[in-house]
Amino acid sequence: MTDLQLTRARAEQGHAEAQYNLGLMYDDGLGVPQDKAEAARWYRLAAEQGHRWAQFNLGVMYHYGRGVPPDQAEAARWYRRAAEQGDAPAVSWLRAMAKQGHAGARKCFSRRH
């Protein structure tokens, strides 16, 4: 089996790290055709299992509407989940969103940060 096949098999078995890695591969077009929607799908599976980097990347996807419809509240929700696990970039993004007046970020930021 190739690395891609092994990663996909593990991802399909529910391994969060493999799901995150497959998301990265689709996000950047590494060994697969670039597909932002497919990247978001794999990030979501890993994020729902608590993978903080997947949570942050999924927040970015929603923030900019890459592979998913743009949704600032959803972006803030995923940034918050990553920030709660100590992800410093997620905290920075939440702060920036709160300063720009995004209600979801202000709510998250006032509760946790």
C-alpha cells in the first residue's frame, strides 16, 4: 500500500490524526487533486474527535469560505474549541474577530479568554 492508501484506510477507520493528515493533503493538493470541500470534510471528522489542529483549520475554512460556505459564527466555534486546548493561533483569531465585532467571537472570547 502507498502512504496515501494507508492514510485513507486509517482515516476511514476513524483515526483523527489520519483524518487530519488527509484533510491537509486535500487542502494543499499533496498527492491528491486539491479539493477544499473534501479537505473540510476530513478536518471536520478529526475536529469532532477533538483534534485541535483540525479544529483550527476547519475554523479557517469557515472564516474564508474555503470548501464550505463562509460562516463567521461557525469559524468562531471551531477556533474556540481549538483555543480551549491551548492553540495559540486560535486564541489570536478569536481576539481579532472579537475586535472586528463578530458576536460569536465576542461571546466565546468573553467566556474563555
